[in-house]
Amino acid sequence: MPFKPVTELEMPKGVSLRSLTFGDDGRILVTGNNDHNVRVWDVAKRHYRQTICDPERSWGQVTTLVWADQPRRDMVDGSAVLCVGSGRGFIGMVPFSKTYEGIVTGIVNTAAFPLDHPIESVAYDSVLGRIVAASHFGQIKVYRVLASRLAFWGPQNDKIIATLLQLGDITCYSSATGAIEWRKRLSGAITVTRLVKVVGQQSDDQ
């Protein structure tokens, strides 16, 4: 099948490309680069609209990208996650909103391999919720992904509530600074979460 050129994108000067993946509708392209960042591109406008940098600076070069479920336009709340394989052996999990905005304050990193063992490939098992990662030196590790939920909260969406369902862990972050405001650990796993605004009510006894 012959190829027909459609458009061209240019990386910033001095930045080389290591990996890339489309969004579900083809309008967004996500790239992993040697400057330790992930970029989210608007394909039609031919420029990147967001640069995502690991706040912990653990990644090094971004070597591979794979979606652990795609953002969907029909999602009511929550987010999908992008798995980032890195040159320093870390797997980063970057939550995304349904409009393909990376939520930097929700990034979680796992040291899959030693710092001198770059990750060459990552795959996601959507059936059993697992990630498999392969290092440059031939090691392969399989991880189970803990189910989680993210949601904005507060009068100005100034907080992010993150829940690890299987651990029963709930954390509240400032959406402006990423600082943890409070954290609670429940006695057991959470089956489902939903944020509900409770309006003050007068008791019949008053």
C-alpha cells in the first residue's frame, strides 16, 4: 500500500524523538524525547500544546510510550493513563483527562530496573490490567496495575482527589502546586468512588 504525505511536525531544535503514539481520534500525537519530556501535539495545527516533565526528574530520556486505556470523549469523570518507559529504568504513569491534558501532579513512578538499564519496550494488557517492560539488557518484568481514580474537586477545581482502589488509599493534592494537602488510608479496598457535593439541609427537628 503506497503512503501519501499528510503533514509534517518539527521538534524543538536539538531535541530528538524516541517514541510516539496517537490519541484515539488521530488529532493528538504524544511524543517521548531525549530531553526527558513528553509532548502532546495538535496534529492539525502542527505544534505541541503541552510539555510534560516528571516533577521527580526520574525518567531521563523517554524511550517508549503506551496507553493504559485511551482517553475517551464519552468519559464522565476519571482519566486514562499513559505509560512512559525511560532511559533510567523507570516506568512513569501519567494520568490524562478526556481532552488529552496530562495531569502532572498525578504522575507516579516505579523503578522497574537499575538506573543503567534503559527500558526498551512496554506493553499493556487491558484484559488483566498488567504492564510488561523489557530492559536494554534482556530482562522482562510484569506488573499488575492498581486500579485508581482521579477527579478535580473544590469550588474552583483547586484540588485533585486521587484514590488507589485496591489499597484503599485516598490523597488530596493542590491542583496549582501539586502539594499533598491530606491523605487517608481506609481499612479495606474501595470498589468504586464518586465525589458528591452535599448541600446543607435543615433537620425536621429544628
